[in-house]
Amino acid sequence: MGIKVNKRQGQLLSDTITQWQQQQLIDTQQAQQLRQSYHVISFDWKLLAVYSFWVAIACFILSVILLVADDYLIALVSRLINTPTSVLTALSTVLAGLLFYFGVKRRQRYPEKNVSNEAVFFFGILITAVASGFLSHTTLALHWHESIFILIPTMAYAIIGLQLRSVLVWLFALFGIGLWVLTETSYLAHDHYFFWGMNIPLRFIFVGMLIVALSTVFKPHTRFCFAKEATLFVGLIYFFNALWMLTIFGNYHSLQAWSHVKQIELWGWSVAMFFITIGAIFYGIKNNNSLIRAFGIIFLFLCLYSRYFEYFWDTLHKALFFAILALSFWAIGSRAEKIWQLGNKKE
């Protein structure tokens, strides 16, 4: 029957085969065989499955967050089942381990059911967080500060994610790192905005850079190569979001100090973001890295629109602003087209 593809993928394959046939790279019989090698499905059931699992997971997350975040509810649960929090910690830890074990066995039995297999891992992730929440209410952990209860599940996610080769679990480890850095540095700074002369956005510039650097460790054709794309994605999220926040807030020690600053005084961060995003776009194009290219494009537009609303909303006519943008990107497009044509001539 051949492989199953959605309508968009089917149209791309059909256009490609037609182009090959017109260029006489394949004959009519080969083109017909290629067209019969795939089947266009009318409805993307896989996408529906993904959305359904995510909705189910989102609802479960909400219920768990409401439970863990509310000290009264945790105490109430403990009283209702008349069980010490230390026992609840042990039970939830065992349950989390069983969920991960069940997920591994299910993946071995049904390797094609990737979405539901990852959903099982997700429940293991949530119960691990619940175990950490119960641990924070035990007598043993009364004097531990908050960041430890973030670090423990984060380390568990990192080890489990790499051992099980689960992108989802590894992603939670990476997001946990960011949350731990935020909590730990705020604790060490005694809840002030500055830590080693850096406010929160500037700290996450370095967090993002370190995680992007970590993605280079996962080489292709190795056991942990599955984590490379996810690690790069999270590192870029941290880095570019932090950079964008710096163009708005700068590196100031408090909101009160920032409120007395004119936005024009933060132009250095805007210039830096402009050149970094342009560099990301060209790097992505040159090295065929669609992820870095996409981040560069998205945050370039975000930087330009942010500056427009800050500096020119009341003074520059909207039509003129977009006309300037159109001309600038027309110039970039024309230059790119010339470079592309030169490349074709050389070939």
C-alpha cells in the first residue's frame, strides 16, 4: 500500500515527481511507480491523537499544579488518608518509577505508538514532581530552600530522559534547569534583582548559551543524538527571549530604577539583538539549519515591532513604518536572489 502522507506532503511529492519527469530525470513508468508508492490520507488521525493527548495532559497538569501549589490541599490530603508525607513521598516515587517502567515496556511492545508512549512518560514526569512536592513537606526537608525541590526532579528527568532516550523527559530536564537557575540565583541574591551584577534576563542569556553549547555535545549517529535538536531548541528559547527582554528592560537592579529610564537609552541592546538575529538568519541559511534560521526571523520581526511601538508609535505614521520595512526586506530579498543566481551559474 505504501507510506501514508497528509495532503500537504502528498502535494509536495506529486510536484517533485512532476518536476523530475519534466527534467527527464525519470520516465513516465518510474513516475507512475513513485506516485503509487504513497497514499494520501484524507484526515490526519496522528495529529488528532497528538492534540487529544496534549489536552488530556494539560488537564492533568492543571489538577496536579493546583494540588502541589496549595499547602492546605496537601495537608488536607494527608489528613484524609491519614498518611505521613514521608510515606506519600515514597509511594509517589514508586508510582513514578512504575509509570516509567510501564512506558518502556509499552514502547517495546508498541514502538509505532510514539504519541501515547510519550504520554505515559509524561505522567511519570508529573508524579515525580508530586513526589518532590510531598518531600518538601517532610520533617527531613523543613530547612531546605525551594530550589532543592526543583533540582531533585530536574536531575531525575535528565538521567531518565537520557537513559530512556525520551525527548519529552529530556525537555522537562532542560526547562527544569532554567527554573532551578532562576530560583537558586534569586535565593543567593536574597530575592534582589541582581545576582553577580546581572538581572534575570541577563542571567538567562548565559543559560541559553550554555544549553546551546550543550547541544553540540550530542553528535550524530551516537546514543544521545536524539537530544541534540531538543537541546538546541530550548537553548535558543532561553537566549532569544532573554535578549528580547533586555531590549525592553535593560540590565537594571529594580523595576523602580528601570521606570526612570528612557527607552532610547537601551538602544545598545536593540542594536545587539538586530545583528544577532541577522547573524542567526545567515548562519541558518548557510548551514541549512531551519531551527536557527526560524528563531532569527521571528525575533528579528519581534525586535523591529517592539522598537516601533517604543519609539515611533506616536510620531511616525504607520504606513511609513511598514513602507520602510517593506523596502528594507525587498533589498535583502533582492540581494539574496542575486547570490542564489550566482550560485546557479557556477553550478
